[in-house]
Amino acid sequence: MAVDQTFIKNLAEANGLNLPEERLDAVLRQYQSYLRTMERIDTVPLERESEPAIRYSLESINPGSAAGPSGGRR
């Protein structure tokens, strides 16, 4: 399947979006970059049981506050 402007326009329309012609090139480049990233991720050797490790931190939300984002609570 070729990923070209027609594909991008059809994909957008299938998702309820109407992309102006002048945006098609930019969106096409972004989508191609996304596909390349997915290909790279697929090459990472992970075991079947591997789980993503996600860590959330609110420390950077209010770095100037001495109390921090939780009002001093931890």
C-alpha cells in the first residue's frame, strides 16, 4: 500500500477530518515519520512478558515552589 497524499486524505476523511490541500504534504511527512518510528520499535528485542515501565512525576509542574506540587505532602 502506497502512503501518499491520496492515502492521507482518505485516512483523514475516514476519521471525520477534512484536511486542506496545503496541509497534506506536512501531514504526509509526519505520518511517514511515525511509520518509521513504529518500524524501529518493532526491531527492539523484547520478551513476550515485557511490560512497559511508566513513571509519573509531578515534581516539574511547579519547580519554583518550595512546597512542590503536592503542597509539601509526599
